[in-house]
Amino acid sequence: MLRLIRLVVTGALMASAGAAWAQFYPNRPIRLIVAFPPGGATDVIARTVGTPLGARLGQTVVVDNRPGSNGNLAAEVAAKSKPDGYTLMIGSDSLFGINPHIYAKMPVDPAKDFVPIANLVANELVLAVNPAKVPATDLPSFVEFVKSSPTKLFYGSIGNGSQHHLAMEMLKSRAGIELTHVPYKGGGPAAIAVISGEVVAMFGGGSVVPLVKSGKMRALAVTGAHRSPALPDLPTIAEFYPGYEVGIWQGLFAPVGTPQPIIDKLRTEVLAVLKQKDVADRLIASGSGAPSLISLDQWAAIRRHDFESYGAVIKSIGLKVDD
């Protein structure tokens, strides 16, 4: 009985201390770790959400780009940071649903080493090509172009095992085409490779939409269950290959052990930012996705589904990454 009383008292004191800590949080800049380089969709999301979040919290949110290993490098840095609310991470579904299946040795356990704060955006990918290298203007003609090419064709992605990589492998399987994969460290570098003609195509998110709108790239289709609000005239791949679907999300996480009152405060402020019309408009216009205002339980269910579904795809193509 005495032990139980001590536990209850200790828990109450810790909760009280955490609440008091949160009352004065933050009192210095917050570091927001991003797993991809500047210019990609994740970086756009970080800066679009981070600036107004910092304004609401009264401190600057500093974006720290740490590209590499499909998000593993950024995750390791974030997980080893002090869990005091001053280091946060934007994590993608690839880190939580794909990496554990393809890396023989993970530097972190995403499901155990991070506390979810809020899902930020939901999005789909865009199949985009170099208009000078690819005459196709729609998905069927792209498939025919690839099939009839007398030379080997290459496609880019933001990294081995990324959704962008798996999306093309799924399309290759469904359409019966051959393209050779070239991984890059982020959407920005991959898009540059398409524009320069180093590769002929890629699946991209926010990094390709402005380039499509400017005419530097040509979009052929999107991977979601529904057409994209940023490019509403584009068909879905499922309109040609029923059942094909790749959705993506980006969420905000903190290292495990971060006091719950701070987590709660951050979630409240992040959701308030996502409800701002100017923020939503910028996210959608950039092609980075639409704000996601789902509950933590709904988001947890999505993460479980992603882990299972991506695991099945990875097993079917025998994908492994030595990194």
C-alpha cells in the first residue's frame, strides 16, 4: 500500500512539474529536423508550418535539413536529442512504414523512439516527365514510349525504398514496363535530374508541382484515390490500372520522453496553424498536400496500415537496402 501511495504521489509530482515546465515552454528557439534537403516537399512543409508555429509559440522554429538513408539519418539525430520539446522532427510514412522492412539494421525504432504530435499533410504523388525527352502526354502513351524505346531508360526518386521508388516499381509491375532506378537525396535533386535529362521521369510531390505549372516538367497522372486539388485535370493511375494507389503523409514527432504537457501544447498550436487559410492555401498550391486534421487514433491506424501494406509490396519485389 505504501509503495502504491509513493507511486501515485510521484506520478502526481511529475505531472505537476511537466505542466509547470510547459507553462514556460518555449523560452528559446526550436529545432525542426527535416530528413530531406531544401527544395523538396518536406522542406516546404517544414517552413510553411514552422514559421507561423514559431509566431504562435513566441520563438523561432529553425529548420535543420539532415538528408540521408531515406530518413534514417534525421531520425537518429532526433531520437538522440534531449526530450525537452526543443528538438522536433518531421517524419514521413517511409520512415515508419517502409524503412523497417528494407534496412537490415535500423538506427532507431520509429514506433518506439518517437511520440506523435500531429499529422501535418496528406498527399499523393505525381508522375512527371521531361517534356523534351518524353513525347508522351498521358499515361497510356508514356507506357508505349517506354515499351518501344530502343535504349535503356532511367527514372529518379528521392531515395531507395521511398514511396516515390515503390510507386514506380508498382507501376512497372502493373504496366509491364522496364525503367532503371536512380536514387537521389531528396525531391529537389531528383527534379533537377529530370529537367536536365539525366533521367526521363519521376514520381514527385511538392517539388514537382511548381515545375509542372512552369512547363519545365509534364505531369501525366497522380497516385491517389482521388484527383489532386493542385492539379485537378490530371487523372489518377487507378483510372487506368484499378486498385493502384499510393498516398503519402508527413507528420510532426518528438523524441520519446518529451513531457506530455509539452506534446499537448505543441499539438494544439500545430492544429491551429493548419486551420489557417493562408497556410492551407500555400501547402495546396505548392503541391505539398492538404492539411490533415485527423485524430491521433486515426493517424495511428494509418501508420499500422502503411506498415503492413508496404511490407507486402517490399516482400513481393525482394527489396533490400545495404546502408
